[in-house]
Amino acid sequence: MGTPYISFLAGGLRFLIPMEYVVVIEPAGKAFDEEMPVYDFGRVCGLGRCMSESSYMVVVQADAHRLGLIVNLVEKVRMINEEEVLSPDGPAFWERNEYLSGVLHMEGMQPPLAYLLDMPRLWKKLERLEPDYSNN
């Protein structure tokens, strides 16, 4: 059956985030009752800013960490089988992309590749960065 992932676009690339970390998906800029840091995922990845009138915020949480990621477009939930994921080797997975855990070829999609996020590693990267803003 596979593991559920949310598919989203940022900076022209497709990413997959494990559904177990996703709390809610809302239009970017919507106020929340609690304060949390918000990061423009495109900026974090060096792909250019994602924030626009049509952006989305994916609120993610693991343990005590809760934060928002601004992305260009949220697509849908996809079931991914571990056998489909290619090893994170090669130039796309340099040290500055340590938060990527694998790549998946998606037949008939543009772009044809999707990068799987390793959330514990992404938390570590974000701890070293200033958030784009604090949502409250």
C-alpha cells in the first residue's frame, strides 16, 4: 500500500513530505491562534521565494517543533512505496541539501522528479536560519 506523502511544488521542483508530520494546509498569510516560525521553503532551498497571493502554508510538527512552510502549490496525497525511492547519491544531494532523503521518478509529471524530505534533518537546517516571519 505504501506510505502517504503530501506532494507540493516550490521553486519549480516537486517535493514530498511524510503525511505523519503534516498538521494542516492553509492559504499562506492566514492567521493562527498560536505563534510559530514560518519559513519560505523556496528561500530555504535556494530556489527563490515562494510567497505570493496564491501560496500555501504547510504546518508541520514533530515532537515539540511546530512551524509553517510556505510553498507555491500543494498537489495531493500520494502513496509511495519504499522500493520506488532512489538513493540520495550524486550532486543533487550535496551537504547543503542534507534534508533530502531520496528521489522518486514520477512518470508523466512535470517536473518528472520528486524529492523526499527527511524532516529531522530539515528541522536541523531550519534551526540555523532565521524564519521569514512569525505567524500569530
